[in-house]
Amino acid sequence: MSFKKKFTPKKKFCRFCANKNLPLDYKRPDILRDFITERGKIIARRITGTCAKCQRRLTTQIKRARQMALIYYTATHSAELLKKMQ
């Protein structure tokens, strides 16, 4: 019987806890877009690696940015997508 090495994934860490200078604010949609899929869904914390506390804050800030029209709700609302279709 041969022993195979098991795949060990890279340890995920919270970007906001690691870098305290990184602002988690609805006014920074460039940071928030990293946590949204191209369809407009919020990515789960088990995939992004954010801690539970920061994920709750992140979700709130994404929803605020959507209300202020800084981030689109779905892919059909995306300005870039509408430009490509024309």
C-alpha cells in the first residue's frame, strides 16, 4: 500500500483583521467588489476566509453600497454589461 500526500489547502485569513488600515466602508466599492460574484451575489466566508465578525460587517456595507447605487444588485443592472450589449 502506498501512501499519498494529502492535499493541504492554503490557510485562509481575514483581510480586514490582518490589515487594520484596510477600511471596511460602503464608500469603497473597489474593495467590496472583491467579495461579490459577477452575478452580484455575496461570496460566503468559507470561500473568502473572512472571520464571522468581519463577514457580518461586510454584508451590511455591501447592502448599503447597493442602496446608494455604488454597487449593482445583479448582473443585468451592471453598467459595464449594458455597455457591452449595445
